[in-house]
Amino acid sequence: MSGHESGVWLTASASVLWGTVFVAADVGLRYTNPYILVFIRFLLASAVIIVLIGLFDRKLGITVELTRATTWLLGMVDAVGFLLQYTGQSLTSASDATLLANLAPVLVPLVAWMLARESISRMQAIAGVLGLSGLALIASPSFSFHGTSALGDLLLFGASASFAFFIVLSKRLGAVTTGSALGIVVAITVFLAPAALFLGKLNPLTLSLGLPVWYSSLYMGVICTVIPMVLYLRGLRSISSSESGTLLLLEVLSGLVLAVSMLGQFPNGYELAAGAAIVSALAMGVAFKR
């Protein structure tokens, strides 16, 4: 397997794992608020990383990465994205969130061109349009941009922009090792803590959140955070930011498949058309990247 093929598989695997977060979050949000849930998710991820530091830090170099300013910069950018996403979701409809919280794959090529002057092929441009069309089809039955939802929509767009900048900056700053990925997760946890304490009203002395919250957070912390973050940033070694952005559309497909298989939420005509558009975008953006 070539370096490029390895990068594609690593990034695709990370995207599929990230897509499973929606089901786990759906369970956790029934018992606590989003600020606490996202913080506990990363807190448990950091607990796993602390164990890895004790066992393998000489090989992984996590503590070295935690001394780098770039690790904290990237952690701050990603943490801002999570806070904007969760806050925006509480102010607007689920359909608006489906579209606006997943715009990062469409925004990445533009941000990559702005910051790193990465070229965008014609096929990648078409892939971006198809991906946007697919997301719009998912949201279209009840999409709105008026009243109190306008602020939520704006925050969700800001979240997608933050995630897009994180992807491009990670590539440009060379944060593509296992150690850097795990260090960034720890940094994100630190930046999320104030929101959980002051906005989520988390009392650190009484963490009686209920087993469903802890189970869902543990799954999200390990399966949806530690593992995919490592896979994704290592994949960035050998593929472009724009190509990795297109592969992130797999996150949406993964979420739709799980919604059907585990929640019994069968896709409507819009969602089936969206799936076809996203699959076409993936084919054009990756298989015909030049």
C-alpha cells in the first residue's frame, strides 16, 4: 500500500469513527447538558492519555508535544469549534445543525488555499459543490434561518470554520504524529473545562452524572476522540488538507447508517439523495483528485 493510499484509509477510518459520536451523544444528552457532556468526553480521553504517558511516553513523546505552543494553539482552535457547535445546536433546529455543523469538508479547500496555497483541482471543486448539496438535502425539509435560530445557525457555521482551520493548521504546522494528536486532546480538555464549570454548572465535587452519561462519554472519549484523532492526523502526513476534508463527508454517511441501524430512523427521499451526492463527492474528491 502506497503512502497516499495509507493516508486515505487512515483518514476514512477516522471519519467513520467520528460519525458514530451522534448516537452516543444522543444518549448522553438525555441526562446532562452539552457543556458537561463534551467536557467529560475529553476528560476521559485525557485519562487514557495519562496512562499512555506513563507507559509509552518515551516512544510517543506526548509530554514533549505538551510543551509546544502549536499543540495549545490547535487545541484552542478545536475547543472553540466544539463550544460553538454545542451552543449552536441548543439554539437552532436539528436540520439546521445537520447542514451547518458539517460544512468543514466544504470549507477546508478554501482555507487550505488561503493559508497554504494548496491548489484545488476541478474535480475537488465539483466534489465540494456535491458535498454541500448533499448536506443541504439532509437539512432541507425544515431548514430555517430566522428568529432566534439565526444566532444558532451563525454559531454552527463558526464551528465548521474552526474545524476547517484546525485541519489546515495541523497539516501546515506538522502536527501529524501520534504524540501531537494525543497532546492536542489534552489541550482541548483544558480549554473546555471553564465552559463546563461556568456554563454547564458542573460541580467537580459531585460528579454523580449517572451511568448512561459515563458510558456514552467513555465511548466518545476513546472510540470517537483518542483513536480517530491519531488516525486522522497521521493520515494528513500523506494526503492534502483538501482531500482529507472531502473524506470527512464519510462522517455524515456513518451517522446516517447508525441512525437507521440503531435508532430505527429510516432515511427519507431527501436523505437518500443526499447519500448519493456525498458518495459522488467522495469519488470525485479522492479517486479523481488530480
